[in-house]
Amino acid sequence: MTREEKISQMMDRAPAIERLGVPAYGWWNEALHGVARAGVATVFPQAIALAATFDEDLVHQVAVVIADEARAKHHEFLRQGQRERYQGLSFFSPNINIFRDPRWGRGHETYGEDPYLTGRLGVAFIRGLQGDDPKYYKTLATAKHFAVHSGPESERHSFDARVSAHDLYDTYLPQFEMAVKEGKVGSVMAAYNALDGKAAATSDQLLGKILRNQWGFGGFVVTDCYAIKDVYTDHGQAKDAAEASALAVQAGTDLECGAEFHSLSGALERKLLPEAALDQALVRLFLARFRLGMFDPTERVSFAQIPYSKNDAPEHRALARRAAIESLVLLENRGALPIAPQVKRLALIGPTANDVEVLLGNYNGTPSAQVTIQGGLERASKQRGIEFRSTLGSTVDERSEQELAQAEALAGWADLVVLALGITPKQEGEEGETRGHAQGDRVDIALPTVQQELFARVQRAKKPIVVVLTGGSAQALGTIGRQAAAVLVSWYSGEEGGSAVADVLFGEQSPAGRLPVTFYANNADLPPFADYSMDRRTYRYFRGEPSWSFGYGQSYTTFRYQKLELSPAQLDAGAPVALQVDVQNVGARAGDEVVQVYVTDEKASVPVPIRSLVAFQRVRLERGERRTLKFELSARALSIVLANGTRVLEPGRFQIAVGGRQPGPGNRFESDQYGLASVLEVGGERLTLAN
């Protein structure tokens, strides 16, 4: 290749080099919860909703289907001679940043606030996208945004995240390490922000020391879109595009989403970097294309044989419905659910009841059909001979006296009211994509005032009110949480979201989703948004009283935990711990339980998390069924991170809690219905573990 040809291949719109048989390729493609921005495709629940399933196998299946549809669509595009953006096989997904603050507008793109849950689901998603062929990628995943990125959106192009070494290795990096070492992710996206004074795309620490040297990453690094411009216009690290581009390539960035890398020609002339640096980047980029089978005959690549009929297939819609069902989190139930046969008149009220956007979230495809909450409940009511009526009541954040009066009147007519409240992607999202405050971020986590008034007006009818809460983040409900007959979180639930809500409300399915984030009581619980210290953030460091805690969720059935055993109960540092527990469904119906294992280090030499999730498993148990679940806790599961960032396993006393939620005060559960706790003694010498 000529110098200019090399440079042209290092930007997301890589043109053809016809004399070498290199076709054009668009590197920028999206698949956060379905193939996005490329026409009709199955739309699964948003990433935060998938996190609420606590189901690695399900997330893997969803990603397998996304990759099937991506392959089917890609080869159909090629047959039509199209090689444009959003038509390729390299996807800028998943987003595995930590949702450290509920005000962050992009938090619903993530798997929540916990690094272990995020890492496990991220690995499952990556493996599903990339497939298990030893030679070819099915599609190529990108772990983003590396690193320490989670708002504020309004400052993302200039923000300099300052974090302690402890927080960096304890919270912000573990899930990326898992994506690289376990998921074998093909690419990593550098974030917009700087870390400790250096833009992520030019950071020797992030891209060199940590990613490539410590973790052994062999794939390619891509910038967030147009981030190179930030290096010289916002971060002040370079005088111009040429210098910024040179810094990025020298640090280990291989591909720019954008066009600033055109200036690499000038950078070479100014001797800001050697041409060999381009060659190194191109080797990584073309290796990825080779592994996608782009230079082999299609008959050699099994993934190229996936027919176009696989796109938007009926079985994919069924999986979207299952995923939505598994994601629903029942926060409160005071006897109102499942809806009783005595209910003959059902009212659906609320601003998000018939809003398609609360199904789609963002970075979404276009479903061939979608079922809103209204559509799902109307159909289910008709099937049961229930009279169904609906009205808006208000918009998400604007008041109308006429609509409020209509809602109050309809509530008086009904036997039961389903009140669809919450927010939409218009209130939380990426910079420039919302109509809310702070260019995407929320200012206040409280439910909009008009919706609080709507609840109060409907409450005057003195009928049971079931709240269905839409949105992609924690919302403070105030007294509504105590006054509602039930509260069900439906997130951004995908194309079959309304069907899933109806299935759960009418008792066809028992809810079992769990919160992947803490639901705080109000803004006063939150540290300053721009403060990246983890102190007082997430369940691991928040010492206040949340409305509902990470890992919380109710069911229509009851479980009992018995025979928690640790083997051995005393061990030397470094040895694995075998854990097993019996879980039995002692309720009246079948259901799923999400079994969670938490560790608390009682004698750590430095401040450590209150507790940390170290294992989980979602299991289905029929009525009366008992199952013995087994886990192995590695040295890493019991380790802590020192102030200097070193990960160690210290001898001492560890509390181990196993249950369907977090334990309460004293690391104890209220009863064996919720879980059991035990103590593990670790002796021997302190061990240093690799980060």
C-alpha cells in the first residue's frame, strides 16, 4: 500500500483499494441490544434490562441471535452492492462502563453498577457475538468506553476523570479485564474523556501498560467517534490534528471513528511518528477483517451461509419476549398481583403506556412489529373477557388539568388501575439526543412532579394502583413506593415488552428480575456528579438506606435456603473455596430464583467495599423442587485492592452471604426464605494477585 492508502484504511469509512483487491468497509456498526440503524431487526430489551435478568445464558443467546441477524443482513447488503456504515460486521458493543451515578444519561446502555455482574454479562455477550469458530469471527465485538467513563455528558469531550488507584482497579477496570482475558474481545473503544490528564485515545497507561502489556490484548483499538478532535480542541494535549493523531497512534490507537487521521500524512512529514506505527495498526485491522472471512471465498465461511430469512425470525421475537419477561423486577406487591379473576374492569393510565420509545431505548433497530404496554394489556384483557379502557393522564413532564381529570374519572370506573409512569429516552440519553437537561443527563432522579400529581389524583378513586415504571435508571418514587398496591419495573423492554408486562401482571409468568442498580431515595443520597470517587456510590460503598437495593426483586412464589456449606471452612490464602447451598421452591407455583453470593472482608487492612457480588446463578424451580447449587470462590473473589492499586488476598475473616437478595444489617437475612450466611477463616501469608 502507498502511504495514503494505509492512512485511508485507519478511519471508519475505509475506501476500496481496487488494485489490491481490498473492498470498501464501514467499521462503524451498532448492536447494543439488536442490530441497530440497519433497517428491520429484532429489538431485544435494552442492556440495563438484560442486566436485570442476572442470566448469563440468556444474554449469550441474545448475542448469538444478534450475530445471526447481523450476518444475514451483511451478506444481503453485499449481494445488493452495499458497503455502507451500519452494514458491516464489527460492532461498537457492548458498553461495559460502570453505572456509578443514576443521573448519567447513557447508564441504560450498560449492565449496571457492579463490576462483576457487568463483566460476566459482558463476556457472555462478547462470546455470543464473536462465536466459537477457531478461525473466523461470527461478528466482532468492541468493549467500550475504555476507561473511567460515565458522565457528565455535557463535559465528555473535555472531562478529566481523576480517580484513585484503588477505585481504578477495584471498580473501573475489572470488567474490561474480563472482556479481554475471558471474552477475547476483538476490539476496545477508547473513551472521549481524559484519565489523569491524558485523553483515553492517547493514554500510554490505558492502552499500553494496562491493555496490551498487563492483559495481553492483541486486537485493535478504535476511538470513540470524533474523539481525536477533542485531543487538541478540548484536552489541550496537542497543537493540531496531526499532532493529536500521532499521539494516538503512538499510544496504541489503530482506528479512528472520524476523519482526523487524514492528518497522519502531515504527521509523517513532520516526523511526529514513524511509518512503521501505521503498519502495526494495519496488521491489527486487517487481521480482524481476515478473521471475519472478508478475503476468503464465502463457501469457506460457515457464517456467510446464514440465510436472510434468519433476520427478524419468529423464534427471535419469542426470545425477545422471554428476555423481557426475565428482566421485569417486582419491587412491591401488596396482594394486587397477579391480577385476580374478580377484576372485570381494568384501566390503564399514564404517559408511557403507549409510547414505543420506552420499548426501543437507544442504539436500536427497527422492529417489524412492537407491543406497547397498552397493546399487551388490551390484548390480554380481551382474552379474559375483561373490559379495558385507557387514557394518558399527563405527558411525561407536562401537566394538563383536563387529562388529570379524565384519569381520575377512569380510575373511579375501574376495579384495578395500572399506572404506567417513568421516563423515556427523551429524558435520559447521549449528548445531544434528549430534550432534557444537561445534554442527556438527568438533574434530579425523582419521578417528574406531574406524574406524582397524577398518582395522587388517581388515588382519590380509592382503587388498587399497580405502577409499571419505565426507564433505564434508578428513579426516586417517594411515597408512591409505599402507597401503590404493586410496583413493577419494566425498563426499556424491547419489541415484545408490552406482552411481557401483561404476562407478568396476569400471572402467566412469575417475575424474577433483580435490580442491577441501587434505587436511591432522593438526590441528597448522591455525591457530586463529576466526582469519580466511589465513596458513597453503588451498593458496594453507599452506607445510607436505599429505597430498593442492588440485587433486589420479588416473586409470586417463595423459596427456602438450607444447608449452606463452605469447604473447607478454614483454608490458607490462595486455595479455592467450594460453596454449596440447597434452594427449594416452597411456594404454590413454579418460578425463577436469582441466587447471589456476596463476600465481606471483616478484617481488611484498608477500607474495602461493604460487600461485593462474587457469584450468581438464575435457576428455575418447579413447585416443591429442591436443587443443590455449587459455586467455587477463587482467590480473586476474596481479594481486595490496596490504596496503590495492588490486588491482594489477606488472611482474615470473611462473611459469605448466599440468597435471593443482599443480606440486611449484620450481614444476616430476615429468614431462610431470603438466604443464609456463614463465616470463612483464611490463614497463611498475604498473596499479591495480578490485576
